[in-house]
Amino acid sequence: MSTILSSLTLTIPEKIYIKDPQSSKLGRRILEYSIQLIRQEGLEKFTFKKLAKKINSNESSVYRYFENKHMLMLYLISWYWGWLEYKLVFRTNNIEDKEDVLKRAIIAITETPRRDETFGFINEEELHYIIVQEYSKAFHTKDVDEENENGYFIIYRRLVERLSKIILNYNPSYCYPLTLSNTVIQGALKQNFLHQHFKHLSDFKETDEEPITKFFQNLIFNSLK
Amino acid sequence: MSTILSSLTLTIPEKIYIKDPQSSKLGRRILEYSIQLIRQEGLEKFTFKKLAKKINSNESSVYRYFENKHMLMLYLISWYWGWLEYKLVFRTNNIEDKEDVLKRAIIAITETPRRDETFGFINEEELHYIIVQEYSKAFHTKDVDEENENGYFIIYRRLVERLSKIILNYNPSYCYPLTLSNTVIQGALKQNFLHQHFKHLSDFKETDEEPITKFFQNLIFNSLK
DNA sequence: CAAATTTAAAAGTAATACTTTCATTTTAAT
DNA sequence: ATTAAAATGAAAGTATTACTTTTAAATTTG
């Protein structure tokens, strides 16, 4: 993606944060370095105290932006889904051929991200890494239903719906567009995780290029034809 | 499944526990009631203290069986995978037709379990519920690689490999048997979760019978044909 | 029945996840 | 440039958690 759109910012549902972290220097430092620190320590051992120390700030200051680390994680996850949505739209824009649109959509969602300068202070490559490791913990809580009502997952919903429409557009008689859309989006993350930590449960070789994308393209086009 | 085999017990890797919970009355009570309590409270709010109170025992006694709640969860998850493996083998045993074998395998893995008397003190229906909600938390830790080396996930591995062989047997030229096998096993759990908590992201109606099974059968057979 | 093992009760420790208070700095408005 | 408002930092405080230790009582086993 180009740096032309570098003034773009992704909008995250207000209820997720106390004070908008994109609105201040400290807030942006919190986002930038929390990704680094979560990657280093893992979500379990990551604390606001450690983060504050890392950015030469104070625990209580971090708490003024996010209620707790769970909410910070929800913020980062929303950011990630928003970014995927943006990629999806950008890459399929102005394309006529329905098969081509679906092909490009699958690539946008399943490819391994490289550092991308579009949104300045977020390192997309590193964010992808922590999403792969940690995202399901933020979903799978006792309070999902309540959090869902609060709109915490609205960006994910939009992403799934967008992809499902592209699927349905390609094959209008397919019965499971939403289910397949979910399967691709979440399955891609899961396969990344398995490929990293359970090599023997993966069919891919080190030399394969974007094997996860290839798997899902094969799966989807065979399934929809 | 019948109750004929009620004396069967599933073998769980030794390293997961300190003292085998299947070997004593207290141990079995720990397993039985931990499932209930995790379901009630969610894994986050579940503590050994609460569990001990529920079974009229003591915190320190529970710690003599499991190092911590993470290990208890790994035990329950291994038990679940072991149970799926058992179902898979039992249901496909003596069947000749390769397509039929694969069909039955998909059912065994993706169907919604009912209370099954095969293994006495474990409520399979309730276990399935907590696996759907919580299992990915036990996978996605900073220590996966180490835990993997310790053999904590060996039963999962066996299950994935078994299903992948059935897939490959049905279509020997298919390139991604392991990846597809993982996608089905983990995807089925994920779809259960979505169906429960994100109804609008699901194509299924309340009246559909075993829609998740149908989705995966459609996906796999279209993809392998 | 005696010895070995298991369990219960209670108290203790270190870390975590916040909260509160108050002083200081920064920013924004006139 | 002055002042009020807002944001930040430092430090101390609280409740809970996750686990450990010790000792005594109960249970099992040989």
C-alpha cells in the first residue's frame, strides 16, 4: 500500500477507550509500545506498570486512557480488523470481474502483512503477530454478549459482512456466505499460529510463498464452483 | 454411543497432572465439578479456592492434583480431544466406503454432543460448552512451544493426523490434508462460539439441525471432489 | 493394627490490578 | 502574557489472587 493516504486514521468505537489514544502524544505512545511489549511478554505477563515504565510515564496515566488491558487489547484488535477492512476495500475497488474481486479479497485477508507506512505509529507486522497469538482471548470472555451489545466488535462484524457479500456476489446461490467468511478470517489467524508453533501439523514448507492464502483460495474456489 | 464401554478411561499425558485425578474420589470430584464451575464463572474468575469450597475440600488439596488452573484446563482439553478421537475411531470402524468414512468422521467431530454415559463422571455436553468458550486460551500462551515439547498437546496432534489420513484416503492427491483437518476441528468450535454469541454473523436458523456439520460437509466434499 | 499416605485447616507471601490523592506540568482561551 | 482548565506524574494504599508452608487429623494399605 502506498504512503499517499498517510493522513488517514481508523475510527475505533468510542466506548472502548476512556480517552482517545489517537488524540495525544502519550496516547499514541501507549498504542505503539503496548504492541511491542505484548509481543515481548505475552498478554498474560503484560501490565500497565511495565508499559508505563517503558514509555517513561506512570501507571495511573495509562489507566486514564484504558480501563484495563483487556480494553486496550480490544482497541488493538478493532484497529487490526479496521485495517483489514481498509485493505479489502482498497484492493478490490474498481475491479469488475467477480472472481478477481474474491481472489483479491482472500489475499488481502490472509496474506502475511509487511510493515506498512499507511498508519504512522502502528507497526502492522508486529500487530499481526500479537493478534495471531492473543486475539481469541479478547473474544472468549464471560462478558462477550454484553461487550457485543456495547458495540465492541462492530468493526469485526463489518469485515465479515463485507467479505460475505463478495462471496455471495461470486456465487449467489451459496448457502453459507457468513459462515465461510468467518472461517476464512479466523481460520487464517489460526493457521498462522499453527504454522508458527505446530509445524508438524502444517502441510507447508518453509519455501512456500503465502501458503495460507493458497490454501484458502483452493478451499473457497473449489467450494463455490 | 452405548454404555457398554463404560469401564473405558481415557489416558491423559502424565506430565499434565501432579497426581492422577482419575485415581481417587477427590480427583474425580475435582474434574466433575471444575467443569461445572468453569462453565458458571468462566475460566478467568474460576479459582481453586472456589472449587475447593464447592466440593467441600481445601485449596491446598486441589493443588496436589494440578499445578494451577491452566494445567487443569489442559487436562480437560486433552480429555475432550481424546474423547473426539475415540468417537472418530468408533464411528468409522469397519466401514469400507471411503466417502462414508469421511462423512462419519466429520459428523463425529462437528456434531453437538449430548450427555453421553460412556465415561462416567464427565458431563460431555457441559465439557463441550466450556471447550467452545475457553479452549483457545490454553493454546495461546507464551509457553506453547515449551508445552508442546512437553507433550501437552499430543492427543490433539493424534486427532488431527487421524482426520488428515481419512481426508487423504478419500482424495490422495489433495495437497492440504493437515491444514484442512485443523480447519475442521478448530473451525467447528469457533462456529459454535459464533453461533452462540454472534447470531447475526451466522447463516443458521434456530430450526436447522446440526448446521455446523452440514456446513463442513458441504465445504469439504466440494473442496475434495 | 501400624505405617504410610492423603487430606484439611489456617496462616503467610508476593504479585497483581487497580484507585486515590495531590503536586506539577502542559495546553488553550482571553 | 495571564489564568484557568486539563493532563500527567509520583507515591501510597487496597483487595484479590495464586500459590506455599506447616501441622494436625483422617484414611488407606500392607
